[in-house]
Amino acid sequence: MPKALITGITGFAGSHLAEWLLANKKDMEVYGTYRLRSRMDHIKHIQDDIHMVECELKDPRSVDEMIKAVKPDYIFHLAAQSFVPTSWNAPAETLIVNQIGQVNLFEAILKHQLDCTVQIACSSEEYGQVYAHEVPIKEDNPLRPLSPYAVSKVGQDYLGYQYYQSYGLKTIRTRTFNHTGPRRGEAFVTSNFAKQIAEIEKGIKPPVLYVGNLQAKRDFTDVRDVVRAYWLAVEKGVPGEVYNIASGVTYTIEEMLNKLLSLSQAAITITPDPSRMRPSDVEILLGNYDKFHQQTGWKPEIPFEQTLKDLLDYWRARV
Ligand SMILES: Nc1nc2c(ncn2[C@@H]2O[C@H](COP(=O)(O)OP(=O)(O)O[C@H]3O[C@H](CO)[C@@H](O)[C@H](O)[C@@H]3O)[C@@H](O)[C@H]2O)c(=O)[nH]1
């Protein structure tokens, strides 16, 4: 049986991808890496159907042993320090986890001469400073990263390119724009606002919702559409290539907030919280996903309103 390995399977996208593979690729064995301190809540319901392997990506020996033991046919490299604000507080750690972790993975694959396809979770944050005439953004847009996180993803992206060119490692880079849905970490904006609304509805918190920069524009895709794209990337994508995964629609964070508020009966006051502002924030992300659509036929299917409703209901069931 072919084997799919998901780094970061205990996380948001990783757990959704594992679910999708179990439901749609019945001839595939699903493996995932975890660290001793990983929380298992997101995969508890599927733990009997997947194989979990302990691995610290920062440690080359740990990665080497994991790759030697699993020998995957497909790798979905989703594990990362993925929160932009953390990257200003911990830039070195962000670079080590994201870039060195990936180098360790690549080196282990080469050492064990695996013939596997590796999807790399790159990011629209890499585009960073984007000018009005450049949207919707195509893959050949200049990369002008505005955070240590974005720089770390540029590094992952270019390492993917370089290992393909140098060694023929079959990497496929996906530059995914913002994605959300149930299980989204509460630090990220959609989940953070949805959780605050759910807490206000339950009377756990006063009716005040704290916000950062509401003028930023983001292109949101449902995580369940995104993980389907990740499978199509390894199945139909061209090794060495890079693809945008996006919805092709952009909303200001304020418009997204208003959509969430319209799903609630609660009377809520919006209050700016200066600690939520960033040293520099990407003003607009709006992706052109034509290249990926032409290669794989993928397009997003779940409407944003449905995604936000599912996310709010997720928090309503938890707070
Ligand atoms: N987190 C957060 N963001 C806020 C808030 N208020 C406004 N924002 C704004 O909401 C936008 C989205 O913030 P995040 O949800 O934290 O996501 P991100 O920085 O855009 O990064 C996400 O998308 C990338 C792809 O573009 C991913 O690569 C990254 O891992 C992450 O998922 C940013 O412009 C941020 O300033 C708030 O209270 N919390």
C-alpha cells in the first residue's frame, strides 16, 4: 500500500488532510509526525486509523530515523511555526523550525534514496508588499516578505526549488493564501474573533470584542478545500513547480468581522487593542489560482459564509 506522511498531522491543516485522505484514498496508509508536547485533540477521532511517529524536525537524527522507518511515497510537509506575530518575538526559532526542519527532511529523503513526492506548505505571506497593479497575484510576482515568518517561508520555497534543480527531489510548492475553518488555532484572526463572539454569547466575557488591524485585505479559502488541493498537488502537480492556492476573492478583516457578527444575535462593541497591531502588516493578499486550476482542475467549493458559520459553531460547542 502507498504511504502518505503528514508532518504536522496534529495541527489544523494536517488533521483535515488526514481526514480527507482516510475518506478519499482508501488504498493509502496515513502516517503523521508528532512531538512529545503535541496536543492530540484534533486527531483523537481518527487515531485508530493513522500511524503516529514521534519526530522533532529540528533534530536531524530524529528526522533521519523517522524517514528510514516510514519510507513514505508522499510527504505533505505542513509542520511549521505558522503564526506571523510569533515570528517577531522568536525570529531565530521560526527560521530554525521552518527552514532547518525542512532541510533535515530533504537530507533524510536523499540519504535513504526515497522516490517520493514532497508537497511543501509555502505561503502567500511570501508576496508581502504587493502593489495595486499586481493583484490578483500570480506565482511570478516578486517576493517582498514583511515578517520573519514570511522570510522563513521564502527560504522553504526556494529550498524546494533548489533541491529539485540540484538533486531531482520531486518537490511541489503550494503558496496557500489564508485558510480557515473548524479547528483553526485561536490566535488567527477568524478563529480569534469567532471564539470571542461565542464567549460573549455564553456570557463568559463582557460584550466587547478586541481587534487589531481591520483594514488588511485577505483571500480566505476553507481548509477542507485546501487539503483537497494538497492531494491534487502531489497527484497532478509538476515537480519543481510552484502553485497558488487561493479563492480569488478578497475581504477586509472588517468585512470578515461583519460577516461573523451577522451570524450572532449578541450586541457587541468593537474595541481596538494596540497589542494586536504588527510592526508591518501585509496590506492586501488576493490570489490568482489559474495555474493550479489548469494543472489539476481544482477550484474552491465551500462558500466563505459557510466556513465562518462552521467555525463559529465549532467555538460555540467548545467555550
Ligand atoms: N491574528 C490576528 N490578526 C488580526 C487581528 N485583528 C486584525 N488582524 C489582522 O488579520 C490579518 C490576518 O491575520 P492572521 O489570521 O494572524 O493571519 P496572517 O498573518 O494573514 O497569516 C496567515 O495566513 C498566511 C497565508 O497568507 C499563512 O501562511 C499563515 O500561517 C497564517 O495562516 C492580519 O492582517 C492581521 O493584522 C487579531 O485580533 N488577531
